Amino acid sequence: MSAPGRVVRSGVGRRRVPGIVIGLATLMAVAASLLGGTLVVASGAPFDDAFARQRGAHLSLQFDADAGGPGQLSGTVHAEGVAAASGPFRTATVTPHAGEGVPAWPMTVAGRARPGGAVDAVTLTDGKWAARPGEVVLSAGSAVLPILGKRLTFPGLPGEPELTVVGVARSVTGTADAWVVPAQMAALTAPGGAGGYQMHYRFTEAGTAARITAGREAVTAAVPPGAVSGEQSWLTVKESAEHDTALYVPFLLAFGVLGLVMSVLVVGNVVAATVGTATRRIGILKAVGFTPAQVVRAYVAQALVPAAAGTALGVLTGHLLAVPVLAETEEVYGSTALAVTPWIDAVVVAGALGLVAATAWASAWRAGRLRTVDALAVGRAARPARGRRAARLAGRLPLPRPVGLGLVRPFARPARALATGTAIVFGAAAVTFTVGLGATLGKVMEAKAHDAADVTVEPPPPELGPDGPLPRTGPLADPAEIAAVIDARPGTARHHARATARATVAGVAGVTEVVSFTGDASWGGYTMSDGRWIARPGEAVVPTGFLSATGTRIGDPVTLHGLGDAVTVRIVGEVLDTRNDGMEVFTDAATLPDAAPEASASSVAGDTTHHIALEPGTDAAAYAAALNEKLEPLGVTARAGGDDRQSSMVLTLNALSATLTLMLVAVAALGVLNGVVLDTRERVRELGIHKALGMTPRQTVAMVLASICVTGLVGGAVGVPLGVTLHGLVVPAMGHSAGLNLPESVTDVYLAPQLLGLALGGLVIAAAGALLPAGWAARTRTAVALRTE
Amino acid sequence: MTAPVIELRDVIRRYDDGPPALDDVSLTVRAGESVAVVGPSGSGKSTLLNLVAGLDRPDSGSVTVDGVRVDGLGEAAAARHRRARIGMVFQFFNLLDDLNVTDNVVLPAQLAGMGRREAARRAKELLEVLGVDRHAEAHPSRLSGGERQRVAVARALMNRPPLLLADEPTGALDTASGRDVARLLTELNADGQTVVVVTHDLALARSCTTRTIRLVDGRITADRASDGIDGIDGSGGSGATGGGVDGSDGSGATEGATAAERAR
């Protein structure tokens, strides 16, 4: 082995603590960056691939059948900026009947002769395309379970047409729930029903919402005002498709940046400190003939060896952590197998090692430039004394002397105290951020669950057969009868009934759930992001997802189809909810028509739940048991507690943030440990003097711990506001990615005592890091220490 | 005869697999004595000092200081024993550079729990007695070698220890300062302070102690009155060791001890 090689090997072997610190810091930075990078790519890739392959529509417009004929719509393809278009396709909202007892949900059906086309080329995933009337192709994501050969009837339509499922297909932007041949459409359009046409456009420029708006204006310029009854931008669909993974991106980005900054700090600090304490060794190396470049290279290599080990472990950790996160992404896109892309591995590994090398180079440069004679003189020449004023002050404080001696230490080595303090700042910030994130996620889940009720009455869940839920047997209870039983029960404070119906909104494919309340539900745990709760029939509150998908705002009216007559409600508030991608409308039961024929018969009554608040002091379990005796004949069951919902995403997020925080705190504590170890080694003679003068081991530990106290307290005091700020930036960004407008009640999670506790966390990190070297200092043999000149 | 302050019985101390640093050493130093331990490098002088100060433990044998078996003490108990009963003076002073003179001197008292005001009063007295009170607020780096050693002596005497151990106290000083420190040790001893000085400087042993012990290869080769040590580094020393130093009855009635008592 060459001489520099031997120096590196002995340096790495002798200095284990700095090596471990560098390795762990790199591990964390690499794991977080790898995970972040993978998710950024994974969240976009499947949609982008499918969108390109299927020539997805940048904009789909729904036109009123009465307002413009097909000829007029065909003219829109020549509008400025339109690169390609397909349509017009006749559309209708229908409610198929798929069997006795199976819930009937409305769906948008489009008449298309073939799946392909210049825009929105629908991919057939099973069976064949509809070739003649009587055949239907269902969307893979359709509310009706898409099984070949299944028969759908339409009892609400004249002549009760019947269709056979012959194929399953998928449109990347979900332009329809089902497709039939154009000739079939006349039979599926109710007289005076919500029939229309849809057009799909691709624009030359479609990267931003403004471009889409411009394109929309261009294509609608030639049609009469009011002809457009609905629209869907590809940006909205993309955002919705990427919700699940996009949620992780801001959060991982924050940890990635924290990790990288921390790595640079730790590596810089460790290498600089190693150089600082090895000055005499450097002098000897130079005296025996090492060139400055060889010295610098030796110290850079000493940092790179543990960094390479940390990087390898970081890649492994990143891949392992990516498994649960990517599994959730795979669920969104079906069977697509996602894995960490090799080029991300390469970029992260090269980036991390490059960063370590650059930082180490900058720190080791001092070693190269050090004059040999000065380096050799280290230890014999008096060091410039710093912090004397602080030392005098501490000597007069009414504190035990070892504590006073420790407290002034940061003033003697301000640069080292700053570096150690920075590590603590990042550790405290990470803990604060994670605590806040956990609290926010908890509040979001609480808000989503709407579980303010003490007791919930619900029908038993339907049994599942091979083709989906089996038809219910036996009559369904009348909600009014159940309400009467609840009213009669002592201990009931208030209650409301909640029923769910399915509707469609013009221009938006898929089902919108309409949740209707009988009775006052304002107490039911619905968290408002904006506006107010419904006060009267005709009003509705909707989640953020609904507002963005339909392009509506508070105060706008919105028309719901598929509930018998079209129902128009006015949006009065924005509620926090992510179920069904936020495609929900909450309204008073009186808003909906009495006779929503297919919906009410098989769906609404079956889905009705009753939510009860009890009088103070009433035992929920006993109340539910007593209530069940009366409810048994009605076929429903009461249970204590509200809706019970758990999210695997929240569990994954909490586990991920806890893991990353633990790693960051470990690195921070190791940063402290490294600083204190160096300090202890540097002060070994001083420790020897103290011990010779009668300092006990406990007093020595107290002195070393006190030496990090000020730094720990200041680090905590700076780190906590930093963590709160980070939470304030990242969490709303995460909410935005997930299609949620988070209200303050969910983001304001920090309480003053909690913040104080977190600030003291800096002290805990400092103490954790200093305890080990304090023990070493206490055990240092005085006789040996005193010989260290 | 005064009570013994130091008693070593059959002490052996060995580092790793090498020859013993101290080989079956027995020794008694009585209150009020002034003893020099001399010998060449590697003879075991520092090992002897470390054992007496409770900084190190023997492999076998016993070390008793002021009636307390220090070889059996734990780290904390040894530290408490040291600060109460032993004052130490070092070759390179071992003053803390970031503390001023007064803060250096009061340190042992503060470690023992004495209040700052009381400790400062005692430090002022000591600095006056030792002639360095005008430097009370200065930092050690501003003082001469001799002045620093005087400050170190003041610090060593802060807790009124029955025993003062000095390890090469003049080793880092010029001749004049060395003489000054030697005179100081003599005066302290004259006031009743028990002093043990480890040195390779026979002139120092002669000038400030009454009894000199010579160590060679871990064994005591001579123990006699300091005014009779002119030929102590010659070959004749080993013969004097046999029965003279190794007083197994613990009485310390050796030739050297008698000489020391005579000198006092």
C-alpha cells in the first residue's frame, strides 16, 4: 500500500466516531433524496406514459344538445391552437340496473363507433369494442363492476333498453363511464333528459391552466353562449391521478433538503475538526515529505471512505423505504410494477459523494496550506485564549463550579459551538416538524372521519359474492322508523340521519356522491375550510376536490344529474374531505327530489346511517346495547363511536416521518458527540488538572454536560421556530398536492407547552450526544492525562 | 515521633508485560517530613507519586495516606480524598489558561463545595504569603515561570492538605526561579507542612528536603538524610537499601527516616 494509502487507512481506523457520523449523515441524506426523487418520477410517469400513448385530451367539453348541433361543434376543431380533436360524441346520463339489490349508480355514457381517434384513444383492456346496438363497453373504473356478459337494464327509460357488457376499456382522462355505438344513443337519451355532446381537444400548448383557458376560449368562440355545460382539463385529471404520491413529495423534499444540508454541515465540521486536532500529525506528515496535495487528498479520502459506506447503506434504505410508498402508487395505476429508477440511484450516489468530497476538500485545504513549522509547534505554543470574560462571569455565578466551568466552554471554542449548535438546530427542527405533521395528519383523519357522534346506527354491510356485493335479502328499514326509536330512547341529545345517493355533474365523468342529511348535522365533525355549513334546503357544501374538478367556487350553483330531476344547489362552503377524490356534495335531504326513483329504492335507504350525540354522562356502550334491543326488528345495529376509518397512507406517512426524524436526530446527536469527543480529546490535559485537584467523576460528567447545555438550549430555541415554519410551508403544500385546502384548525397544531417541551428537546439531543464522551472524560486516567503535553 | 502521613507496604506496580515500574517498595513518610524522591528516568518516581496521589493503583501491596487506604478507593472517593488531603504541584504548573490567578487558586476549594467568598479570602491570604497577590487578576500566561509555580503552590495549599506532592517543581524554571521555589518549599516545611518532592535534581533535594530516597529500576536503592547524598547516584547506594529502607515492622525506623527526623 502506498504511503498516503496507509495514512488514510490508519486515519479511518483511529478516528471511528467522525467516520460513523459522516457515514450516518450520508446514509440519511441519500435515503431521503432517493425516496423523494423516486416519488417525483413515479408519481408522474404512469400518467404521462398513458396520456401520451392514448393521445389524451387536454380539454374535454360537454355541450348542451339543444344549444349546438354536431355540425357547429365540428367547426370548433379549426379554432386557433387546436392541434387535434375528436368528436362530437353523443352523451347521456343513465342509471343502469345491474341486478336485484345491486346499488344503481348514474353513469355518463358516450356513443363512439370505435375506441381510437386523434384524441382520447380509449384502450380496450378486455373483450371487444361495441359493434352493434345492445352492446356496451364499461370503463375499468366504472361504478358498475365491469364483468363481460353482464346485462344492464334501464328501467327509467322508455322501452327499458337492455345492454350486454362486451368489453372493458380505459380512457386516460376518464371521458365516460361507458361507451356504446352511436346508434344506441337515441334509446339511452330520456326525453328532455340531460343529453349532450362531448368534444375532446389537444392543443399545441397545454402545459398550464392559462393555456387551457385560452384554448377553451378559442374553441367556444364559435358556439352560442351557455352551450358548454361542463369541462375537464387534463391538468385536473393529472393532479388527481398523482394525488397519492404527490402528497409525499413536499414532505420528502423537506427531509431531503434537511438531510443534505445536515450532511454538508456534518461532513464539513467533522473534517475541519479532524484537521484541527490532527495539526501536529499533519506537520509530521509534511516534515517527512508529504506534499500539500497529498495531505489534502489523504483527508478527503478519510471522509470519503465512511461516506461511501453510508451511501451504499442509504441506497439500500431508500429502496426498502420506497416499497410501501410505491405499493400505494401501484394501487392507483393497477398492475404497473414501479421500482426505483436506476438513473435516480446514479444521480443521488454521485451527488452525495460529490458533495462530501467538495465539503471535505474545502475543509482539508487548510491542512494542505498549514506551514510545517507551525503545525509541529502545536501543543507547545500557547493557544489564543478566548472566552475569558465569560469564564470570569461564570466563576461568580451561584452554580456548582464544574457546571460554571462547563457553561463557558462554548465561548472558548465559538466555531465548534456553532457547528454543534447547527446540528442541534436541525435535529430540533426535524422533531418539531414531525410532531406537527403527525398532529396535522391526525386532525385531518379526524376531520375526514366526521366521527363526532357518540353512537352510530348503520345497516349491516352487504355480503360479498364472486361478482361483487350480493343482493340484500329482506326489507330495508324506513329511516323515519329508526329515527323514532332513537328519539324515544332516554339519553339521546340530538341525532341526524345521513344518506348517500349518486349523481353526475356535467362535464365530469364518474360518480359524485350526494350526502344528504335529515336533521342538523353541523355538529357531526365536519371541518370547514371556507364558507359555512348548510343552513337550508338548496344549499350544499363540497370538498376542495369537487371545487377544482368542476371549476366552481363558493356561491356558484351546480346542477346534479341522475337523481330523477336535475337538482341545482348553491355551494355555501368548502368542507375538508378526500373520499371519492373529493367528489362529494353535502346537502339537506329536503334539497333532493322525493322521488329519485332508482336511487332511493335500492340505494338511499340501504345506505342511511344515523348519528347520535348523547346527553352528558350517558354511557355510550350501554346506550347502544339498549338501543339495539329496539332496533333488532328493523335490521340495523347501533354501535358506540363514530365512523371508524384508518388510512394506510397516514400510517405510511407517520412511519416514514418517524424513521427520517430518528435518523436526523441520530445524526444531530452524533454531530454533538463528535464535537464533544474532539473537545474532550483536546482538553484531556485540562481534565487531568481538574481531576488532580479533586474533581470527582460525577463532577467531570456535570462539567462536560454543562459545556453543551448553552448550545443545546440555543439550538432548541432556534430549531423549534424553524420546524414550525417548515411545517407551515410543507403541510399546506402537501394538502395542496392531495387536493385539500387545509383549514387553520388543522394546521395550527402547536401548543405553547408543547413548543417549550420541543425547545428543551434540543437540550436532550445535546445531552444524548454528550453523555458518552462525558463518561470517557470521567474515566480518563489522570496520570495519563497529565502527561499529555 | 509524629504519625505517618504516607505508608507504602510491599507495593508492586507493573505496566503490561514489562518489568515492574515499582518492585516491592515499602516506605513511610511521617508528618512534618520533607522528602525527595530521586532517580534516573524510568526509575519509578512518577509511578510512586501517582500511587500516593491516588491517581493510579498498585498491582499488590497497600498505599495509605493520612490513615486512608487509597489503593482501595473508587474514582470519586479518591478524588475527594485527594482534594482534602493532598496538594499537587507539577513541573509545567498545570494552571488553567482561561482562568485568572484567583480563579485558578480557588478551584480546589470550590470543587470541595466551599463558597466563593470564603475561598477568595483564603486565596488572597495564600497569594499574599507567596508574594504573588499583585497578579491576582492576571491570567497565568502573563506571569513568569517562578510566579506561575508560586500560584500553583497556592492552589495546592488551598484546602490545607496534610501532604504536598511536588513533581519536578523546578524542572521548567530558570536557575533563579528554581532557587526561589526551593526556598518556598523549605519555608513551608519549616512551618510544619509535609512535603514530598519528586526530582532528578540532587541540588534541589539537598536544598529543600531533609530526607532523600533514591529509586533505581523500581526499587529503593538509598534512603538517607539529604545532606549526605553526594554519592547517592554511585554504586554504593544499593547496599544501603536492603534492611535500611524496607522496614517491614511499619515503624519507619530506617536509617533514612532517622536522618530525616534528625534534620527536622
